[in-house]
Amino acid sequence: MLLSCSPPVSLTDPASRIPDNVSYELAALAEPLSVLIHASRRAQLAEGQTVLVFGVGAIGILACAIAKANKAARVVAIDINPTRLNFALSNGFASQTYCLPRTELAKSPEDQLRQAKELAQQVLSHFKEPNGFDVVFECTGAETAIQMSINVSALALGS
């Protein structure tokens, strides 16, 4: 299959410049936001679904906002940083949060998978979602979070 795309963006092209009324901070969020919108469409995010967001940095907060904009029934968030979780909760991005406990580094890949499954069960229990979440956004890039995200999805749990 042959894929084609337009040539790289030129900074001298007026069409690729940031408008004067848009700050650099706001412009920097355009690409991650477009990726999250695409991901939410691929996941078929719809009204009434349950959504779990791993990581509530800037991208995770955007994921929460997209879930709320799509009228998710419940948007909850996980992080290792209580300050970020408090921000997400107090500003209405998430209805409930969970601060993951610090754990010892796994000694083997098998231990890491076991640890991720155990943490995933803690998360499901904490949020009272034994059948898993309809949509999971993994916004950390941390290997354990990636493994956990698979284990908390309704699809993986057969729901």
C-alpha cells in the first residue's frame, strides 16, 4: 500500500503559522488534542460509557475533557502524583481518583506482569468496576501502566 502525505510544514508558509491570538502554550496542545480525538473515535467513545484515564498530566486532563464532552457516564483517573489527582478532581475533569501506591521494581518480566495484574485488581475494586471500563486512556507511557490498562478494560475482561 502506498501512502502519501503533504510535504513537511514550512515555517515561512503563512498557513502554518500560529495566529497572533493563540498563545504558544495553547498551540502546543493542538497535536496531543488531535491524537486524543482520533483515539476517542477509534475507541468509539460514546455517551453513557465508563472511562478510566491513566495519568493526569496535560494529556490525561485533555483525555478526561474529551470523555466528558462525549457524555461519558463516569470519568475516573489514576496517577502516582496526588497533586495532579487533586487538580483533576477539584476542577471537574474526573469524578473520582486513585493514587497508585509506590511499589518495588519487579525483578523479572513475569513479576512485572503479576504486579500489574494485582494493581489492576486494586483499581477495579477501588472504583467498584469489577467488569472493567468501557474505554481506557493510557497517558503515561509507563510500562506498568500500559500493562495495567489492558487488565482494567471491559474488552479484556470479556464484558
